[in-house]
Amino acid sequence: MSNLSPGAQLARAAGVSLLAGALGGAAVLAGQAVVARNRRYAQPELGLALRATVGRTGAPPLRLVLLGDSSALGVGVDRLGDTIGGQLAELLAEGPAGRLVHLSSVGVSGSRSTDLATQVARALLGERPDVAVVLVGANDATDLRRPVEAAAYLGAAVHRLRQAGVEVVVGTCPDLGAVRAIAPPLRQVVGWVGRRVGRAQTSAVLDAGGTVVDLAAETGPVFRADANTFCPDGYHPSADGYRVWAHALLPAVAAAAAVAQRR
């Protein structure tokens, strides 16, 4: 017979149960991570032009460059007009200012914030962009990078662009809790990490002089409610998803374009 009091026995039993539950939960998460990593995901469409001009000839020109991960390339769609860059360019060309948008992207699928320095160097080659849109953070979150460390690399990239006279708009880490390619409970864990990454990004970008659009807060509910916002792989946005993002980013990008025009 145990010499422990009933209360102590209950406490020990509860501790053993919690430990077993934690180990079991860790095993489930590890298994789900393996499944998620081995899924087949959409790949960059090699036929998509990374440079295009959109708008009416003679309209005020705007040089717009996208940096970041697969979303900056439009992975998940196969037409330039369906990418987030293409949709932003169309909205800017058709808007009240009627811009002639010279669009380019230096984004690389799979990029993390640590990869932005190289992209900034490429973006600043040749004629300086007027506005840069940076979309990054999802891969930092899914790789469980330290949010503050990832955000520091983003902040350094924004600072470098601002020092070069480029207006910068950052779409922070999207709502990964909406991603259908990742099963619960791993989806909830990744979503939580994504929110931490987004908060750290916001602070770093503002400190560096950039503008922030909280994609998780502004568009997450739409992605959670509508499966059609994802392409067939359940991870990358569809044309509808990129349209939702483009409309969320548009006010900040249009304001940045107006500032650039006054220079």
C-alpha cells in the first residue's frame, strides 16, 4: 500500500496523466507535421511573367515590386491577372489615379524573412521602384522560427528599402489557422505561431518606417469561411484568395503610390 495521502496520490495520477497526454499530443503533432510536409503543393508557374505593364499609356507611371515568398509570385494560379501582383496592378490602373503600373516580382517560393536581403538587392537593381509590397512570414511560422528573430530580418529589409527612397507596404503573416492542408490540432498550433509572427512583424516594420496591413485580421475570417479562397492544394491562395488579399492591401498601396508621386 502506498504511504502517500489520497490527495498526493491524486496529484501524482494527474501528473502522470498530463505527461501521457502531452507525449501523446506531441506524437499526434509530429505525425501531422510529417503528413503536411509530404503533401503535394502547388509549384511556381514557370509561364507566369515576373514583369508586366498594366494600365493606360500616358497615365502616371508607378513602379511596383513584390518581395517575399510564394504569394509574391502567385503560386496557386496560372494567369498573371490572377496573381496578387496582377490584381493589385489592375486595381491601381482602374482606380481614381489611373496609374500605368510597371509590375515586377523578386519573390522566391519557400522564402523566409532571412532571404529578404538578397531580394532587396535584386529589387534595387536598375530603376528604383516607387512602392514595394512584401509578403512573408508563413514559412517562418511553419518552420517554428523565433518570431522576434524573423521580424528583425524583415525590419532590416524594410529599412534598406526606405533608405533607398522606396515606399514599403508589408502584408503580415496570413491566418495559418485557416489553412486546410494542415489538420487540427497542428493547424491551431501553427495558427498561434503565425499570430505571434504577425505581431512581431508589425512592430519591426513600423520601427523601420514601413506600412503594415494585418492580413490575418483583415482577411482570415474570409479564408476560414470560404474554401474557394484556396487553390486545390489547400495551402496557397486561389485567384479568389489573392483577390481578397489585393483588396485588403489596396488602400495602403494606393496611399504609398500617392506619396511616391509627390516626390
